[in-house]
Amino acid sequence: MSESHHWNEQEGMLWIERDGLRLVIHPPTANGYVRFAVVDHRRPDHHPHRLVGSGTLENVPAAKTAAARMAKRLVTLGRHRA
């Protein structure tokens, strides 16, 4: 998963589609943490908005990196099971 992909912004959230997964970065909350989520869109038998992973980190770059790393592991795992 290349970091050269462009992150989209909508209503303060950042998101990108990669390998059938949507990576979402929510803006910092009042306590300063940034929430990230990975949502599965890969197969038609999946719910279209199935949360497969999430977390909170101190800043947006760290959250982007963590979301990308999580998505890469999920895609790699899926390929090994197929």
C-alpha cells in the first residue's frame, strides 16, 4: 500500500479507499486524541460498512500510519487464507 495515494477530506474527516477497505481518520477530540477506523468493502457478502479495526492515537500522521498498517495486515491475511 503506497503512501502516494491522496487522502480525501469531508466534514473534517480524512478517508481513502485501498484494496476494498476504507481507512477513516476522525479529527482530534476535545481530549486531543485522533480516532482511526478501517471499514471492509471487499466482498458483496460483507456488510458494506463492517468495522474491522480501529484505534486512537496522539496525532493525524500516526493515525494514518496505523490505519494503513492495519489494512495491509488484513489484506495480506486475506490473501493467505484464499
